[in-house]
Amino acid sequence: SSILNVLCGRPAARVADQLFATVDPTSRRLHLGQNRFAVITDTVGFVHNLPHTLVAAFHATLEGLSEARLLLLILDGGSPLLFEHYRTTCQVMSEVKADRQPALLVVNKIDQLDGPDRERLTRKLPEARLVSARTGEGIPGLREDIFQRLWTP
């Protein structure tokens, strides 16, 4: 939610560091420059070992992922379970048949990481765009990555 808010330049989605803070998808128009716009949607986060009854409830929300032109897989860089969360995200993406969609891995909250932790993260996830919604670090590069992925042949 914080990434959606900073990319779109205004508070649009509720931000809270708690499970299921985002239950309903929130969509906003994202201006990428050069008279180019995209619609960005914040969906429910993925939870490891979620009971199947809850998975079924969120399935309808996640079905649209397989139709997206670009997915942003956003991980919490401050979480000690970051790599487990990444595996869970990949698993859920496969379950909802969205694992073949173009995706951009984004690690948020890098302002919470010291130098050695950032280096470790870069080694383990070299494809990830490191950002901080709080400080704005990496956001211009993320915006450019989104533009390039959507409008470069």
C-alpha cells in the first residue's frame, strides 16, 4: 500500500504493518511520464500456510493477476522472514496461474537495512529493485523500470 501511495503521489490506500491491512483491492492511475499512464492495483498480501477456506475467499481477488501486463512483487525488506515470504509469494502466484506474467521484484523498507544486510540482499536477490517508500530511495528507478517494462518493445 505504501508503494502504491508513493508512486501515485497521494495517499490512496490504507497503510498498516499488520496482517490483512489490505483486504479490498485499491486501484489508482499512475503517471509514468511522456504522457504514459498505467493502472496500479494494491491487492491482498500472501500468507504462508493460509487455511484453504481463506485462500478460496481471496482467490477471486487474485484471479485478475494472470491478466496483468506487469506484476510488482513487493517484499518487506525489514522482515526477518523476507526469503520465506518470497517463496510463499512465488507459490501463490503459481497456484493462481500468474507465475508466467512479467514481474518485477521490489523490496521495500530498505531504509531499515544496514550496509551488510543490503549487500546480502543484493547477492541473494540480484534482480530485485530496492526501495524505501518512507524515504523515496529507489522510487524514481522503480518508476523507470515500470515504464520500460510496459512501453519498451
